[in-house]
Amino acid sequence: MVLLRHIPFLRAVLKHSLTAFGGPQMHFVRMHKLFVQKHRYISEDELLELNAFVQLLPGASSSQTLTLIGYRRGGVWLAIITLAIWILPACTLMAALSFLLLYLDVNPTGNNIFQFIPAMAVGFLVYSAFQSSRISIKHQATLLIMLGAMVVTVLIKSPWVFPTLIILGSVISNFSDKRIPKPAEKPKPIKWGNLSLFVALFVIAGIISEVARIHQWEMRKPINLFENFYRFGSLVFGGGSVLIPMMFEQYVNRPQTRYITAGDFLTGAGMVQAFPGPVFSIASFVGGMVLRDMGPQYQVLGAVIGSVAIFLPSLLLVLFFYPIWQILKKHVIVFRAMEGINAVVVGIMWAATILLFKSISIPFVWSNLVGVVVTFCLLKFTRFPSPFIVLAALLLGWLL
């Protein structure tokens, strides 16, 4: 019965899961509109704090932020239900794509129904970076941190750039004279259950996966799949833009586990940008594709394993560290660091926009630039719904 009073909130989560296009940066903007401005389930400062906190953890940042909004409103069970509602539509769509791919006339390297999707995705990123800048960049110091993070991210191609910039941004922002928060309350006992489960699953999955590989167990592929995705979800900093290259290396480039063609993988990577929900839902598609040769039942199993294994580490880590964060954030060093972390995140958003536009603009095609500008203008100056922008891009690709 207690859950019934949260039905309006869960309805808002479902609406968010069906309309949140454009990746984690755009998801943040959507959360700000829906949960801060419209329904007032959380304040702007609280949302910024949650966004800064999840950048310190590996995993799906927008999913972790939404999970914490549910946790703040109704505890652990509401957090779990919130996450499930958020990921279900996207994971279902991406799992279905792994079945439909055989029947779709798709040529990822040429003109096809998806040809305008990359430019549209860049347009979403430009808008989300613009909106996030308005929220997080409040004075010259944060502007300089944002610009520095953007330049470094563009110039240095390394998975360590993201956590390094987060640390540097938090250190630099501590030179400000921002007011000192109230003294920290008496620390509460730490509950180690979630972290213990996280570590246990990581170790046990790794051991069983290796034994299955060495002894060539008949069911080794589903076991290896769970271990791979759980490891990805445990170690990926930087969101889907880092996860997708890791999966490409594992399942396309590596000879021992080359279960997906480059064309099929790129189709899934493109379509995940067109569907609402988390970019991490690409794990549902990849999981289904990896087990596709074992039959339809195992293909469904692969999609389920991908969906669960990729998001489970994010859930366990965020629910363990958030109570500790509630204590740490009251200390002046951590309090000041949040401002720098938010500025770094915005800088990385601008860098991701630049890099993605560069990747679709060699050779330069005017239609890509037009697509970016039109998408941004529709989002900024009209109330044209995001799903219809995606449908329009797909329709143009089909007609042209």
C-alpha cells in the first residue's frame, strides 16, 4: 500500500523513459524539466549534487541519477523499481532489434534509413551541453574549468581522462572562497551489504567464467557474457561513449570472441541513439546477437543477461556509496569540489559533441551540419517533441 502513493512519481519515470532521447547529457536536461521544474520531486541544487556524485562512480550515470531520485523519495525498493521502469523500454527495443536485424535492409556505410541519425544525435548533444552550461557554469572559474576539460578531452584519447579531469576539477574548485557548509553530523554506521555483494559477484563471475572457458563448458557463452557485461558495468567511466568501444573490441575485433560483424554492431550503436532511454541498453542488443547462433530462446536469454549484468553494478555501487556521500559532502573540501565536478562534466559534454561531429564529417557533408543546426533549433526554439524529431530523421533517411 505504501507503494501506491508513489504511483504519480513512477508514472513520471515511465514518461521520462519513453521521451528521454540523446544520451546522458540530454537525459539530465530532461530530468531537470520533468522532476525539478514540472513536478518538483527534487530541487535544482539536489539534482546538480546527484549529477556530480554519480560522475565519481563507474557505470551508467543518468541511470544512477534517476535511481537516486527514487531512493530519496522512497528508499531502496522504490530505487530498484525506478531503475527497472527506466531501462525496460530501451532494453526491450534493443533486444527486439537483435531479432529484426536479419529482416532489415541496412547498409551502415551507405545511404539508408539511419543516414541522418548521427547528425540528429549531435544536435541533441549540442542542446544538452548548452542547457547544462546555463545551469552549471555560474562564474569565470567554472567557465575556465569547463574549457580546460573540453580541450583535454578532445586532444587526449584515453579512458583515464574522465576520472583524471574529475579529480583535477574538484581540486581546482577548492581554491574558491565558497561558503563552508554546516558542520558534519555524527557519522552513521556504514552498511557494507551492497559493496560486499558487488565484490563477491565480480570475483565469482570472473572465476566461473575462466573455468568455463578453460574446460569448454557447453553453457560457457552465457556465463562468459554475464562476466563480460558485469565487468564492463563495474569499470566503465564516461558512459556509453566509452562502453561502446569496449564492446566493439570484445565482440568484433577480438578473434576469440568475434560473435558480431562490424556492420551489425554499428547498426545497433546507431539505433541506440535513436531510441529513448539509457545508452547502456546497447548491452541488450549485443547480448542477443552474441547468443543468436544458439537459437531464439538463448537469444532472449542473452538480451536479459546483457540488461541485468550491465546495470547491476551501477545499482549496487550507487546505493552503497550514496549514504557515505551524505556524510562526506558536509565537509568543506567535498562541498566545494561539486562545483568543479559539474563544470568538468559540461566540458566533457562539449568535447563529446565536437568529437562526434568530427567523426561524421570526414569527408564533410553539408547535410550533417544542417541536421545538427535544425535539431538544435527545434529543441531550443520550439516545443517539437523529441520522439517526432527522431521519426522525422528516419523518414527523411527512408525517402532520400
